[in-house]
Amino acid sequence: MPPLPSIQAPAAVVMVRPHRFTPNPETAADNAFQQAAEREAAQRIAEAARDEVTAAAARLEAEGVRVHLFEDPGERDTPDSVFPNNWFSTHPGGHVALYPMHSPSRRRERRSDVIEMLKTCYRVQDVIDYSGLEPDGLFLEGTGAMVLDHVARVATRPARTGPMRWPWSAFAPISALNPWCSTPPTPRASPSTTPMC
């Protein structure tokens, strides 16, 4: 039996399975979790990341969570692609937000196929695209830069969010619509009530 929808635990998630996960020189300076590795060790880390995402997706599906799993073989030089929550979020009422990313490699993570899947499988009313703020030096890497409390309906940001500059009032369009829920928009129902994809 699938789990009941919860404001704190979504019934569906988007995941990206990386094939070339590696420290990113563009983002390593402000990320203490990244450490350079020798080529052989880096290959083992990349394989472990791929296997961990595969196992996590299987475990979530076994628990009744719908997983939309996308592959990132790495041809676009996107070593951080395993973190799609940084470049987009979904909100009740069918709203999707796209975020401005600081480093060029993070910007290449944006995928039209992910957004098209959301539009096909869920009721997406609008896509609010903040990525146009990048040339102005304004960045907000999604839920990598803020914590969303779905019950209290507030966002908390860490004291230091790396190189990000962001006018927090600019997030108002999302918060005014229906703030702080990261569950996908309502699934579309087909005549047989089975998921469309």
C-alpha cells in the first residue's frame, strides 16, 4: 500500500544517478566536504556514488515512494549533478522554481527533460525561473542554500551560504503561492487512474 501523502515526506522524488561524480574545482573552495583524490580513488568514489544512488532509489521505491531516476553520464561536465534539489524545487498548486547557480558547471545541471517529465506526470501550473538573475551576481542554490520547514511554512538559511548573494524578498512569488512544500505537484490522473509515466 503506498504511503499517505505528507507535507514533510513527499510521495515522489527526482533523483539523478551520476556516473562521473568527482570533486568540483569550481565549488570546492567553499565546500568542506570536497577533497581532492588520486585518479584511482576518484574512480572508486564515482562508482560508489552511482551504486549508492541506485540503492537509495530502490529502497525508496520499496517503501512506496515514486522515483523519477535520471541518468547523468557526465558528458556535460556536471560533477555535482546528483544534487538536483539545488537547481529546482516543486511546490503545491503546481509551481516549479528554477534557481540561479553560482558556478558554470552547476548551471549545466539544469535539464529540460526533468521539467518536461514534471509537466507530463504532474499538474505544473507555472515555472518560476530565477536563473536570469545569474548575470546580476545573484545566486540561490535551492534547498542546498535554505532549509524549508513545511509545517511552520518558513525558510531558514545558514549564516554562511558560500558565494551566494540573494535578495530573499525575491522568493516571495513562490511563498505567496503556497510556501515551503517540496512535494511534486498533484499527479495527473489517467482514465484508468494509473500514473501516466
